[in-house]
Amino acid sequence: MATLITDVDVKDVRFPTSLLADGSDAMHTDPDYSCAYVTIKTNKGIEGYGLTFTLGRGTEIVTQACKSMSYLVKGQNTVDIFSNFGSFWRKLTSETQLRWLGPEKGVTHLATAAIINALWDLWARLEKRPVWKLLVDLTPEQLVSTIDFRYITDVVTKEEAIEMLRASEEGKKEREEFLIKNGYPAYTTQVGWLGYSDEKVKTLCKKFLDLNFTSFKAKVGQNLKDDIRRCRLIREMIGYENKLMVDANQVWDVDQSIEWMKELKEFKPLWIEEPTSPDDILGHAKIAEALRPFGIGVATGEMCANRVMFKQLLQAKAINYCQIDSARIGGINEILSVYFMSKKLGGKLGGDTIGHWRRHSNNIFILVPVCPHAGGIGLCEMVQHLQMWDFVSLTGTTKERVIEYVDQQHEHFEQPVRIQNACYMPPMSPGYSTKLTDDCLENYVHPDGKQWKHMYEKGLFQKTS
């Protein structure tokens, strides 16, 4: 009997993280980590779970977008979807009326990600494998068939992507065994939220050092003197043998980004993340060029709307670290295309390391490793699968690559991330690690979950939507 999609359920799930300043940065001072949560139901009783990350208010808009798009999924045969996933993805993003609200950006693309993520979770559950293993086990032709190459064939074609995968076939089994034993390197942002006190920052630095973390990220951009003080505090705690990254969350103008980072260069940050508008490709290129003499890279991607913007960031040499987000662009299908573009446009390995650049044949090639944005709700759970596939099947290396880790909200998932020795350990259960617990849904579906009713009664929050 064919597996048919019978229904699509969408819920608005929110957590009161603003109460403790969790997630606070220069742009987003009071986030309540939230998600639009999609459950795809089938006639066989197997379900797929997906989500897209939000910050509280407005989640109801994304959930409505998911509901508006769900008619494209209901009644579909899963074999028809997964056997030509790239074409189905284009159908979802090219619905002739809904497309006007994007196209392929904003609320409709967030909704696309939630639905697509749920479909991948369903596919992996049907195959009884975790998503990373499903991706690894697909033939090059099968994997590439999931990608819509429209708008990016001037950079990478289906044939080139297939050849990249074929060229990496040797050693896949050994890399998979290494991954299962050792995991994938992580860095933490938990020490760096702007709303945290100095004592809390110190305590968290010690905690993560004791957990063998060697890479840390701090939020900056609100006040220069305070940034200097906080970066100095973190450096005093972690030393200069460990890595420090900083993140401005889009608050600066282009020239301001350059001048501000010159003031922070003494702390030897590996990268400045989101220094200016996420849409300003040429601005990022100017910043990257200006900061290169100081060994400071530029990272961005968590707010990058689609594969076309990533293409241009890579073409313009505007970024040194490519930060895909599992819920910002249109799910795994589109994210895979960014991995292929990053591999092709990101330079060549070999030669001497110069900061995060390499010298090869007397030329400097700018490496652009993919270092996913994570944290939030479910982002850590999802991106681990993608980065693990990249290691086993595409790049074959974890060098200069690392996955962001934030130590919160994982308890709400049935299969939360597992961190050992500062590494993500491969999930082994079927799916995309995206299923929320029944207890979570009972308490945090907005606005009628038990916890939200309690918080409204206590006056901790004021209803706005």
C-alpha cells in the first residue's frame, strides 16, 4: 500500500527565554525562542516532524503560512515526492499565487523550511535511518535529484555536484566509523549573551572549558567600551590558546563594522559574524577585505534568504565562513546546494595556513568552510545531520569546521543532541531529531499551553497575539 499524506498539523510553540535574557544580542534584546511546528500525517500512522525557528511575536504569521501551503502536500504519495524531491521543492516554492509573497524569502520561505524539514524527517523514519545516514547512503544521482539548481547553474551544475560526490566516495566507510566514534566538533555561544552578568559569563566559561570546549562566541555591537571589557573578560577566562568569535547581529553600517572591529582586534577574534545587513553582499565584501590584514574573517548566513544570496556572497569573496541555517532557507534541499557551492568556490586545500586563508601555488585561496548557525529551537538538532553528511560524503574533513552549540531547550525534544568531549555525537534514531515531546506541547503551545496560561495569569507576559 502506498504511503499517502493525509494531513498537515501546525502548532505555534513558544518558550519564555526573555525572562532570563537567554539569546539576547545587540539586535534581539528580548527573544522568546519559538517555532512553527509541523506534523505531517500519513495513512500508515508514520508521521514526520519539522519546524522553523522564530523569536516569539509573529510566529502565528509563519504558522498561517504553513497552513496556506499545506494543500500542496496533502494527498501526495511519498514515493512521488522523494523520487524527484527537487521538482517537488520547486512546486512548493513556485505556487503561482503564494510565490508573490516571497519569492523564496521571508515568511513564506520560513514556512517552506518547516514543511520540507518535516518531509525529510518523514522520509528518514520511513527508511528507519537518521537523516545524516539517509543522506550518506543515497547515491550521488539520488542526492543531487533532491536539489533545485535553478538560478545557480552559472556556479554549479547537477553534473558537477555528482562528480564532487563521486570523487569523495573513497574513504566514506572509514569517515563514518570515525564520526560515530568521535563525533563532530562544536563551539559554544552560551557564554556570550549580552544580557548576562559578568559573574554568569565567568561561570559559563569555566563550565564549558571543563567540558573541553576550545571555541567560544560572544555577542557584541551595543556598546564599544562594554564589548572591550567583555571580550577581555572572556579572553582572561579562556586564554589565547582557544578560539574566540564575535557576533554583531546586523547592527552596524559597513564602515562602522570595520572601525569597531579594529578596536577589538587585540582579542584576536577568528571571525566577526553578521557585521551589517544580511542582504548587503558588497558591504560584506568590503568588510572582509578591510579586516583580512588583521586575520579577522567574516561569517554570515543565518539570515541569508536563499541559495542565490549565498551564491553571490561566495562569488564576491564576501565571507570566510558560510553559516547555513536549517530553518531560514528552504530546508535540506536548498541547503545542500549551498554546500556544493561552498566547496567549489571556497578555494583549494593545501599549502601553508595563513589565519583562515591558505597559500597554494603562490596564490592565496580564501577557504569558505560551512560552519552552521545553530541554537534556537531545534537548530542544533537539525544542523548536526547536515554537517555530518558533509564530512562523510562531500568534503571529507572537519578542519576549520565547527557546529554552533547552545545549551538550552534540548530537553523538549524526544531525541536531543548529545555532546561528548565538545563534539556532537551522531544521532542514531530514525528521523531529523525534530520531534517535540508531548509534555512540551502540552505546556508551551501558544497561547493555551499550561505554562503560558500560568505566565499570563501571573502577569509575566502581556498578550499581544
